[in-house]
Amino acid sequence: MRSFSFLVILFLSIGIPAQTVSEAQKLESLCKVWGFLKYYHPQVAKGAFDWDQQLFQKIDELEKVNDKTQLNELYLQWINSLGKVGACKECKKQEQKTYFLKNFDFNWIHDRNIFSEAVIQKLSYIQDNRNIEDNHYFGKGGRKVFFRNENSYGSKFISRQIVLLELFRYWNYVEYFFPYKYETDQNWNDVLQEMIPKFNAISNDEGYHLTLAELVTKTDDSHAYLFSPLISFNQYGRRKIPVEYGYAEGKLIVTKINSNKFHEETLLEPGDIIYDVNGKTIPQMVNSFGKYIPASNSWGKIKKVRNLFLFSNSDSITIRIERDGRNMALTVKTYLLKDIIYEKPATAEKWKFLDEAKKTGYVNMGIIERKDLDEMYRNLRTTEAIIFDLRNYPKQTILPLSRLLLPENTIYYQFIFPETNYLSKFYIRKNSIGRKNTEYYKGKVVVLVDENTQSQAETTAMMLKQHPNAKIIGSNTSGANGDIIRFKIAGLETSFTGLGAYYPDQRKTQRIGIIPDILIRPTIKGIKKGKDEVLERALEYIRTGN
């Protein structure tokens, strides 16, 4: 009987093949383990190892790994080689903080399709006894973090190992530091699965930059970008049709013709409606450019791409227009930017009255500065309404302005900050603004917004909304709120939002933006007539109350 049992066990051990792992599974698990150890393992987090070289070695070693057993042997040997991790009593302490946990997800550690029980126990132990001291790879400035001590390998394609390093580095930045990871259209784990074969297939500089740009775009964050001259010149072009235009209803409306150094006339005229460029409609161009340009929502995407529509590397662009009710096809000459002459715009007023009776004031929030606020308020405080134009980027005026306008101190916002002792957790802090103020502004506060209203402008709009007679008029804002983290990836400048921002009741603003009380967008008809339809609607509201 004993011999029979032995034979059965022997048969089963021979008959069950080792569980194979795919190339994608190997690299996906390596990315996650490498990033986790970088920030969580005490010795690695202190900078005791050349962590890039460790990754290069493991990428090479994975070539010889064929099954789950071999993969886990590799991880066990690697983790053991990093040194003993002592028990961390401080890690067990309960912080007196309110945590935001929508980004916190270590379920991958317990994936038994990939990891053995021994590796799961090792990783779980490191999580529970993680590094809580300074980290070699990031620092703190106040409550913000910044990345440091990262090796640069330049922006040229050199090797498969380096492009995978840049993918893994960026993916883990987002995994542990991006407050809106949970908000992306595509699950961040799925992004890694999709991008690994794309990075593996890179063979030249342009492909490298485009694939990096596609990765950055996966954040769905209007604060994110990748500055690549190679993409700008090759994908968008160095030449441009010398006109300025507005955007409405999926079309471009020519508003101004710029002259050129050759004194040549263009075929376009003010009022022309452009609906097709080189065989693509404007929405099709938005989708085409949008693959490489990140934005929080569709209007934020349009804001970031609309200046690119009439760029090209060709001497001319074929466009289709509507002029005086007739459709026309034109081949329009392009010029290098240095050959286009732009008129200096008239100096805008920081604030002004909009009527002779001085009942309505207007403040351009994009140019008024802190030092101007007292004078502005002395002049406008007796008006019946003040229009604050936030279709721009303000100059750090939110705090002093709140002290002038609001009747009391109020919580208007809450931020989430990265918990640097337990990465991918964030903690919540509520922000108050204003002061007890019997001399607060008693008239109507009208706020103008559109897709250009982003970040600090959105925060300022939320502050102004705390006024008891406030009304927000315009269209949805950019939906990118919170300070940004700037850094480099593959030697190229990039960024993403570093702090999360929410209403006091935890309603989100990211990707949604500030939703106006009265919705109004520019129209083709209005742009052709040179109207500011958003401002006109604000004046109508002030006049009628509706």
C-alpha cells in the first residue's frame, strides 16, 4: 500500500507541469516588486543599492525564467539579498488623521497566480515593517513631495532595459504619489499591461517619445504634460497658417489675420468658419492629437490641442471653410513662426466699471495682483455687482481677496496629501478662508469660467462661491485641481497633480471641474460678431436676476 501511494505521488509530480508565466506577467510583476521595494524596503529606501542597475539585472535574469517557480525563486533570492528588515513598532501606531484610501491597493501582492506563499509573506512583512524615515528617492517641501536622486539616461532610445526602466519609474510615481490614480479612465494596472508590449517594441527616438507621451496621457490629468521638441516638430509642425481663431461648436472661426515678413496675403478672411483640415474634421483632429496630450475632460483636451490645428511641416494646408453661406476648399500657405508678425495686444485693465453709473465692476483675475486689491475694493465696494473674470490664471490673490469679500471664515475646500510614511495612502486636511467681516461685500459676486479656468483659478472660483450672493457663469472648467509635481522622465520635462482637492463634503472637482450655475458657451455667431457671450450673459443676470 505504501508503495502504491508513493507511485501515485510520483505520477502526479511528473504529470503536472510547472505553471508557465508569460513575458507580460514577468515584466508586470517585476515593475510592481521593484517599485514597492524602492519605496518600502528600509535598505533600498535609504539608497543603499544602485536600484536602476538592480532592475537591469533582473530584466536580464527574467530571460531565463519560464515558470512560476523560477520567477518566485528569483524574487526570494533578490529580497533576501537586500538585508534583514527589522520589526517596525512605529509602523503599528494609529495616526490621528483622516485617511483617503481610494488609491490604496496592495491586492497584487496576494496574487497567487503569480506569487508563491513565501514571496507573499516576504512582501507583506515589508509592507507592515516599511521604511518610515527619509527616503533617498523623494523629499518633502511642506506637504508636497518632489522626486530626487534619479539617474538620467537622456531622451534618446538606447536599449530595451532603459525604456522599461522609464516605464516602471513613471508607473510607480503614479502608483504611489498621484492622488487621482483612482479617477483614470483605464485602471492603472491595466495601463501597465497595455504599455509593456508598446515599450518593448520601441526602436527609435520618435517612437520612444510618442510612447512616453501616450503613457503620460493615461493619467487623464490636465496638469500632466510631456515636453518633447521631437513630438512638437515632427507630429505638429514648425509652420502655421498666420491667423487667429476661436473655437465653437466643433469648428474654428477666424478672428484675425496676422501679417508676415514677406507682406503676402492669405486666402482666409475674418469670419471664415473652418470645419476640415487636411481631410479631418476638427473633432477628428482633437481625437488624433488627444492620444498624446493628457487632459482631465473633453473641454480641457480642446483647450490643450486647439492651438495645434493649423500647424504643419508642409508649405501649405488644405482646408474647407464656410464663407457667407458657401462651402469652399482652399490651399493656404503656412509660414515659419519666426516669419509671422503678431501685434502686441492692448494693455488690459486690471479692474474697471462697466457702466457710466458705476453700478457694475469688472476684475480681470489674470492680471490683478495682491498689491492692487485694496485699491480695487475701495472703488468697487459700493457697486451692485462685481464680475470676477477667471477665464485665465490668477496671481495668488485668493487669500487677501477672501478677507475683503466674504462675511466670515468658512471651510471652502479640503486637500488630500500623500502620507509619506505609508505611500499610496493620502490624508485629509480641510482649508478655511476669509474672516469675520461685517464690512464684507454686499452686492452680487459673479464669476466667469470656462475651460481655461484651471487649478488655482478653480480654487479661486470655489472661494468666491462661498459669498452669499455668488453666481458662477460660463462652461465647465478644466478639472485639474491641486498643486503639481514637476519632474523628468527620460530626460523630458513632465508633471502631474500632486495634491487632491475636493469640496468640504468630499465632492470631487478633478475631471469634472467647477460646474457653473448658468451654462453658456461661445457660439459661432457670437465669435463672428466679436461678442463676449459669457460676459453678456453675466450682465443679463445682473440686470434681471435670471
